[in-house]
Amino acid sequence: MAFSRRLEANTVQKMIAIYCHEIHGTKGNNLCADCTKLLHYAENRIDKCFYGDDKPVCSKCQVHCYKPEMRHLIKEIMRYSGPKMMFRSPLLSIRYMYRKMFKSDIDNTCKSKKNS
């Protein structure tokens, strides 16, 4: 898996863990069954991303590859965990913000995909 996709997968994993530990009361590396299912689904979506190694952050993406139910869940988790990420995992947060601001140019990514 390319660095940008691995970074996105690590960020999603951390956000799901924060949510699951605080909302569902899990501890350590354990997640509840629903959060584990969502994590595997998210990792699969990231791995199979249309943009490949040029993957933008999901919030900037124009291709909605999540099923509506899963999309609703991941949005809820991101809304809850996002503000806590800066304190829980500052390096992942800074890298995410950098990628969102400077590396998620959808227009250029689409043009390069079409010319391939």
C-alpha cells in the first residue's frame, strides 16, 4: 500500500479507536464488532481507491465509494474523533491537514487518470 493510503488507513483506524473506546467502552487495541466491521470496510475502500497512489483525502474526494450506511457511520465517527485527534495523535493530524490542503488536488488527479 502506498504511503498516502497507509497514512489514511492509520488515521481512520485511530479515529475509529477513539470513538469506540469512548462511546462503546472498549479498551486497549480492542474494538466492538460494529467498529471492527467498519474498520475493515474502510481499509478495503482505501485499498481499492479509484485514484490509487494519488489518492486524495476522503473528505476532498468526488467519488463516493462508501455505501450510504457506512458513509453515515464514518462521518459520525469523524465528527466525534476529529477534534480529539490533535491531542491524541498530533503527527497524524498534521499530516492529514497537510495532505488535505496541499496534496488533494482532485482536478489534477482526474486529468492524470484520464490521460493514462
